[in-house]
Amino acid sequence: MITLLAAKGYVGQKMANTLEHNQISFTSPSRVGSDYYDAKRLRNCLESNQSRFLISCAGFTGKPNVDACESAKYECLQGNAVLPGIIREVCEDLKIPWGHISSGCIYSGRRADGEGWSEEDEPNFSFRSPPCSFYSGSKALGEEVLEGAENCFVWRLRIPFNHEPSPRNYLQKLLNYENLLEAENSVSHLEEFCQKCIECFTKDVEPGIYNMTNPGSVTTRQVTEWMIKEGLTDKKFKFFNSEEEFMTKAAIAPRSNCVLDTTKAEKAGIAMRPVEEAMIDSIQRMRLELRA
């Protein structure tokens, strides 16, 4: 039996759907019914369910975006830095392997050599390497809390997207925003991300940190051009003239725009499709979804 925390969130719902698709039995305790922020109650939950693996989709992202974390710092720290430590303590005590969904937003840009950031690179967009958003700082702290954890997977998600209309979907955001920031990023196809996380359990992948993004990177303009070319929209996309204008007119916290290296995931057999293939496929499917 797998225990899935935060199954009602954006990523959690997709993780639950993917577990069902794989015909894997799981339980998803609610925070109201079984407060997993309390170590004793979490332990009782795992013992009563005879859990063999735990997947934590819990955390605090802020709505509609990370700017909300700047005014909800307590909740942000609790969800992203404190909770991982609580889960680690309980899972290690019960000898239960588990996975934590982290984020690639603890980096900015590329490495000095022009390559993407690897799992071994120190975050350069964190409280220890400012400036950063409070969200990114809290996610970096969460990874620090898990350093040396036993039988723990740290899956770095980055800008989730797929074909389904949702305010959390990167493609939907591009359609909704009046003005866009041109930036290069690694991104994660949501269904593939969930599938590969589950395969870490089913295929006995070695625990550790994994950059779980589609190999390669995309720029904002590339994606909008594909959206127009594939007939998803005829919108005339507008862009900010600079990041400075974006920060002045549309944002509170600085944004992490970064490229991650996926070599480790590829060697472990849990790599996703190349980003261009996954992105264009999602755009095509989204076009059909919106026209249905």
C-alpha cells in the first residue's frame, strides 16, 4: 500500500490518477482527518495502513503564483521546510522509503560553463544565495532538511504543463496572461513526471535527488510560436521589454528561470520525452480539448 499526501492538490490529483492507471493501491489521508504535520498522527496513519512507500505532494506554492508566498511566510516555511523534516523522521523510524516533490526553482539561469544545473550543484537562488523569492528559499531549505535522508527520493518538478485547461498549467498561463516575460526554462510534463516518480518505486531506482524535467529547454517565445502554429490560438502575444519592466509592473518576488540537467534521470531509466516533443503534443491535445 502506498500513502499519498495532498492528493487533492494540482500535482496530487494527477499523482492519484497515475497510481490508479498503474493499478497500484494507495490511500490518501486528508490533513483534516489525519494531520500529517503531526509526527505521531502521521506515524499512526502509516502503521495502520501498512504503508510500503509514501509520496508527499504536500507543500505551499501560493495562489495564483509564488508572489502570494511573500505575505504567507509562516505557511510557506511550514509546508516547504518543516513538513519534509517531519516526514523524514517518521519514515526513517518506520523504515519506509518515500518521495518528496521539490522544485528546480532553487536555481537561476545556467551554470557558468553553459550547462544546465545538476543535482550536485549548490542552489544559487535561495536564502543562502540571494536574491530569491520566499518560495524558492523555502524549497531550498526543504532540501537541506533532507540531506543524507535514508531511502528518500527528492523529485525536482519545474513549471508543470499538459493538455488539460487549468490555471496551474503553463500553457493555460500563457493564454491567460496579458503580457509575458521572455525566459529560458526547463519544464515538466505533469503526467510523465508522475509516472516516472512512481517508477522509482516499481523499478527499484536508487534513492536520491533527481531533476524530473523533460530533457532540453524552451523559451517563452518558442512555446507561443508553437501554440500559434499548431492552431491552439491566434492570440497576439505581448512581451515585457525587460525583466526589470516585468518586476515593476507584474511581480513582487524575483522569478527563477533556469535550465536543469537530466543526465542522472536518463541513466536511472526514468527520463521523460524530449521537451519539444512533449510540448507540441500537449499543445495539439489541448487544441482538441478546447474544441470538444
